[in-house]
Amino acid sequence: MHLPGGRGAEHVRDTLLHAFVKDLSIYSAEYVAYVAAGLNDRPRKILGRRTPAGLFTELVATLE
């Protein structure tokens, strides 16, 4: 199934990831976590300019 804008979002994510790393196997777990945090702390238009990490925290808080 094709979702409008889906390919664009994937391309942006992949471009950001490739800006940080080319081959994950040569990096430590700490560095990979640093990259993941950097990507998850970037505001997203589709999330109303919230970050994925912030939205996740909000959603988890509703479960507690």
C-alpha cells in the first residue's frame, strides 16, 4: 500500500541516518544510541512539530 508522503519521510530519515553513519557494525552501542537520540529529538511536521521521543513520553504517561 502506498501512503502519500510516506516515501518522502523514509527518504528524509535515511538521509539523516546516512549523515551520521555508513556501516553500523563499526560503531559502539553507545554511539548508535547517540544517533538514535539525535534522530528522535528532531521535531517532525507530521507530529505537529513535536519530537518522536517527546510524543512517546507523552503516550507512556497516559498509560501510567
